[in-house]
Amino acid sequence: MAKLKIGIVVFPGSNCDHDAHYVAETIMEQDARLIWHKEASIGDADIVILPGGFSYGDYLRCGAIARFSPVMRDVVRFAGSGGLVIGICNGFQVLTEAGLLPGVLLRNKSLLFICKYLHLRVENAATKFTSECSPGDVLEIPIAHGEGNYFTDPETLKRIEDNQQVVFRYCDRRGNLTDEANPNGSLKSIAGIMNETGNVLGMMPHPERASDPVLKHTDGRKIFESIIQSFVYQ
Amino acid sequence: MFHSKVFVTLKKSILDPQGKAVEQGIHSLGFESVGNVRIGKYIEMDIDTDVHGEAERMTKQISEKLLANLVMESFSCTTEPVKE
């Protein structure tokens, strides 16, 4: 199979762009390219990653200004035509601001910036992002954010739950959803969701920080492997 | 030329942990009777036009599309002519 072209958007203030590039290129052995946010097009990318960081210094609201970057118009078009987009951390915030995913990410309930490994339960393994997992699998992947407290109105929550758009929830090491295991106060322990058509994923945890065996944690690879598999069976 | 002021506040239904923290500070300062502290944002800007209605419309549009995220925030705004 030909290598996939993975485009990683670089906003001013992105800081996980090179990690994502490294994992895509070196660990997953695909073609990765950084796309400066001023570019008008994502080019021939098969997959777009909006990486973590602090785009535009998180001014106004996280992701609020980045979503007006020139390249975002093409990302919205790409997503609308079924292209795979994954937003990690700040990228998730950008996706909600751009209206590609429902809800918002509020300030962590504790007001603290939290950077640590934690556990995620795979809620839906029948997605292009989780096909290499089984439902209920517990992944150990780190978070690093101050605004990851997922919130949405009750009607939207019901809709995304009914459609199985909740892909990951924070859990303890055994997979139980508890208040202690919910690091930021997210509604229903939500850590990652996808859009209705299943081609746009947003998640607060950083799979690219848990992909290189040197770091001892490789659960994040399952997400990248799933994405690659989704092209094999296309 | 017009001058607009925009106030962005978290909706009542949204928990405001920052406001809660500040409220605790106010209580520690000795003002125990203070409650419902909420944090918001204040943005001001000049708009170069001669038409009041247009300046108001622009302010509203900017607020809805960028300054506030209506999922969690609401806003109020005023637009006044700048006295030369």
C-alpha cells in the first residue's frame, strides 16, 4: 500500500506539531507534511491533524482565532467531503470552535493545568479512529491541558450519545467511570468525540505522546494504526 | 467613527470555576456577604464608518462569530459615536 499523506496544520503557537509529524513519519512510516496555517489548501493530504498547543496564545478562547486561519476553510471543505480530520487537545478546541464538532471545552473544573498519564475507555470501536481497539479497551494516554472540560447542552449530549459519537471517556485503570478518574470535570467523562458522519475526531488526550516505544507507552499507536487500516479496507 | 464596547459573560447555566475562586478570595478579604461572582470579558473597538446602524450591525456580527461562543457565553454590546 502506498504511504498515506498526513498533513499537520501548524498554527502560530502550535507545539505538538513536530511530535505528530515524528509519529506519522518515523513511527507509523507514512508521508507527513507540516501545513502552515496561512496556506489556502491542505494539498493532497489524505488525513489532516490539528495538533496540540496554544494557537494564538489561547487569546479570547482556546481555538477561537485559529479557526479563522486561511487553511481552516479548506479543512472544513475536506471534512465536509468525508476527509479524515483528527484534532488533538488544542486541535479539538479548534474543531469545536469551527463547528466541525459539537460542544465546547471549558476551563478545567479544578482551574489547574493538568499534565499526566491517565486511562481512557474506548466507547466506540467501530470507528475509523478506533478499529484496532475493542469496545471497553482501556488505553493509557497522557493529557496536558487547562481547558478540557467538555460541555454541551442536554439535547446535543443526548444526540451524540444516541449516535455513539462519544469515542473515549476518562476512566480508572479497570475501565470504571468515576469522579476521581475524570480529570477536568467533563460532562459524562467525555474525552473524545466524533462528528455524526464519523470522519472528524476530537480528543483531549495526546496519542502522539504515547506512540514511541522509547517512551514506554504505545497505546496511542492504536489510533494511528486504526486510521491507516481504514484506508486499507477502503 | 464609532466606538463599541462588548461584554462577554458565561451563560448562567455554565459553572464558572474562575468566578468561584475569586469569590473565595473576596470572602477571605472579609466581604462575606458577596456571592454569585462571575468572570467575563470586556472588549472595545473603534469602527470607521459614518453609519451608526452599520457599526452596530458589525459589532453584533463580530460578537456572535468571534468574541463570544454562544454555546457557553452570551454578550451585550453598545455602540456610540466617537466625539472628535
